[in-house]
Amino acid sequence: MGRTAKLDSKEKRKHRPSLVFIMFELCFCKLFSNCFMMVCSPMGSLSLCSFYSMPLGNIILNELLQDIRNYEILTESVEEPRILLIGQIGSGKSSFFNSVNSVFRGHVMQQAGSGHGVNSISTRYRTYKVLNGKGEKMLPFVLCDTMGLEREENREGIHMGDIINVIKGHVPDMYEFNPKAPITEYDVRYRHEPSLGDKVHCVVFVIDADKMSLINNILQQNFIWTLFCYPAGIPVLVLITKVDEACLEVKKDPSKVSLFYSLFFQVTQLGQILGVPVSAISLVKNYSEETELNQNVDILILRALQQMLRAADACLDEMKLQEPH
């Protein structure tokens, strides 16, 4: 005859599911406007969980997309603000445009040439517009790309005079830069009377996260923002790229970019060196090797673009006030 096994009360208690209490605290990072949870397990281990990896990430992404798609410039004389990207070779200027374009097209694209070799791929002044999806209208802003700021290891970069000419609106699209001499008023391509829409309304200094320690060398060679931009009232922002290469944890999960002290320390230090507030610095990971989009990467890219558009708006308001009536 078969025997039915019976558990005594002690054994029942052994097999009874136990309640586990997990302590957590909701936190907010002011630097990157990022909510996250600080979770403490029963064993005492501490972990960080970004809300970007939760369903809230979809809400944030959709709100950013909607905000930029609905962007309207309030200055009648300018149809679209111009955002100028400057930085050393391989810093990610062209890749940032490709990444922005990818987000709005819905798949990874490589429209603008980007490189990491000895010399700059971008030797011409290029102005790029972004399509709001395949077959849709253009979004109302222009991203401007220039030759790199090499000037190290016997490599020649864009002439500082040409950067100023670009900002003032004297340089046409597709103009090929000469590192030894800037464009002059005697050049047939020189724009003598640029309109407000031809000028640059926001300058973005693009820096590779792995090369932030070399920032002092860059500053000694390029004082464009302190000598011209600040006195002219043109906002200067900083875009730190390749944060995934500077921090392995961020490479695993880009949503955690704001949770590491090492990055926070570098950002605050960079702000002091450049003389810009920390709020003017954005961290992104550009699309380079990926074949599919990543929600967390998209959010970082769109936050940076949103900041640029807001800065350009403020610049246009100031420029309009200075126009002769």
C-alpha cells in the first residue's frame, strides 16, 4: 500500500514562503534631471536603478520627441536656428548629427561622414537638416558641422578666423576650409551681408569623454568662446560624447550615466575650466557600431538637442533686441 508523506509543522514552516523586505529610496539627480531608485537588499548590498530602464522611460522619450517636433521659432526673420558643432577630430560632431537623424528616422543612419583617423573627414562647412521621419517634413533647426580643431601632432585644423566667419554668417554651405588662411571678403563665396538667419545662434563644443584630461591643451589653442562668443551674447554649450567608453557601467546601461561620481566630478571640473555652468553640459552616447536604436541612448541625445534649441531661442531673443528698428 502506498504511503502519503506528511509534513510536520516544523517542516511546513521551512517550506512556507517568507516575506522579504527591500528598502529603497527615490532619488533625483539635478545634474541630468534623472530620477532613480537606490535599492538596499536584505543582504545589505546597494544597487542603483534608473527610471529610464522602466516604463517611465517610454513616457520621457515620447515627451522629448513631441517637444522637439512641436518646436516653433518665435522670430519672424529666422526660419530655423543654426547650431554650430566644433571640436577635435573624432570627437563626435558628425556622429551627433547622424544620431539625431537616426532617432527621428526610427533606425540607425550614417548620413554625415564621421571618422577617427589621422585627418579630419569634415573639411567643408556643412549644414544639415533633420527629417521628421521618412517622407515627413524637415524639423525647424539646422546643425552645422566644421573641420576639426586638430592643431596637435603636426595636424592642421580649422583656422580660428573661419570659425568666427561661420558664426557671423559669412561662410556658405559646402565651403572648403583652408587651415592656413580664413575666407576673406574678396572671396566670391563670401557672404557680405548675412541675415539673422545666416548667423549661428548656439555654439556647441564637442569633447570626447576619454580626452577630457587634455582640455587645457585645447583651450590654449582655441579661445573662440571667450574671445568672441561670450562678448557677442552667443550661448556656448558643451557636449561630452563617448561616455560609454569612459565608463564601462554606462556602456552596459546608458541610462545610468548620471549615477557615477567619476563622471559627475569630470563634468563639474570641465565646467570650471571652460567657465560654463554645469547645466550647459550634456553627456551622450552617439550611435556608431549599433544597428538598432536604444531608448536610453535616444533620451540622452534628445535632452542634449532640447537644451541646444532652448539656448538658441534665448540668443535669437537677444539678437532681435539688438537689431536696428
